[in-house]
Amino acid sequence: QAHAVDAVLAPRQPGSTLKPFLYGQAIAEHKLTAASLIEDSPARIPTASGLYIPQNYDRSFKGWVSVRTALGASLNVPAVRTLVMVGVDDFFDQLVRLGMPMRESGSYFGYSLALGSPDIPLVQLTNAYRALANGGRYSPVAYARGGKPQFRQAMDAGAAYVVGDMLADGNARVRTFGLDSVL
């Protein structure tokens, strides 16, 4: 019955909502900065099962863009290029450190991991964003009042700050969503 589905606990593909954690990891590893330029152009990435050809939502390409713009405009191709830099398994491990339950391995998802292919419950996804807002400090979801959360560093604090700043930048979204978007 549809009315019995708990949308907070039901696993769903999070799509582009994983991109901030990917860029955060690349920033933490000093592979990129918010101002780094990354190419948004057609990509053909060889994999064991053939070529992976990521596309942007609007099926167009923006050329060289800053990481800030790539994240703000939710561009898929730069995210996949970033995942190539970071490594699928390392990004997978980052998502697990942020409390996202994964049934398969990083290699199972391959480069589609950058685009949010695993099934993740909304409660774990929002808790990972809570960690982002808390300087990369993670604690498990608590359903009862009282006890003090036991935080651990799951993401570099400086990278979490930079990603938060990029997400708050309305101008970074203009290339995809325009100036008058509800997003």
C-alpha cells in the first residue's frame, strides 16, 4: 500500500545530492579547490563493461567551469571526472564514513556512484548533510531525546566549510537553473 511507505526510511536513489560529498573529498585530498577548473565536455570513460558516457541533465556542455559552478549547476560530467580523480572505492568509503548504508561495493556502482546510483534512505542522507554542516563531524541518527551525540570526524572540516560555502552560492547555480529558479 502506497500510504504505508515511509519515505524517510525507504531506500531511494539520491541522485545529485551525493555530489557535495564527492567534491568535499576532492578538496580534502588537495586534488581540487572551489576555484579549480574542470572540463564539462563529452566524456567517454573506459570500464570493464564498455564505455561509460555520462550526460548532463540538459544534454548540453558548458566547457571549462569552476568546481563551484560544477557543483552549483549540478553538472554530471565534471562530477564523474572528479570521481575518476578521487577513485570509486575511496568515495564509496567516504559515503560509508558519513553513515550511508551500502549493500554493494564501490566497484558495483562504478562511475555512476558520482551521480547518486546507490539506494540510500533519506534519514541517512540528511544526517550526512548534518555532518557537512557540523564541520564534517558525524554522529548516528538518534530518535530519543536526551543523550549527547558521539561525534567523530568523517570529513575534513575545511573541505566541509568550502562545500557549504559553494552550496550557499546562488550565483553558482545560474549556468543550469538561471537567476529566477525556485532551486
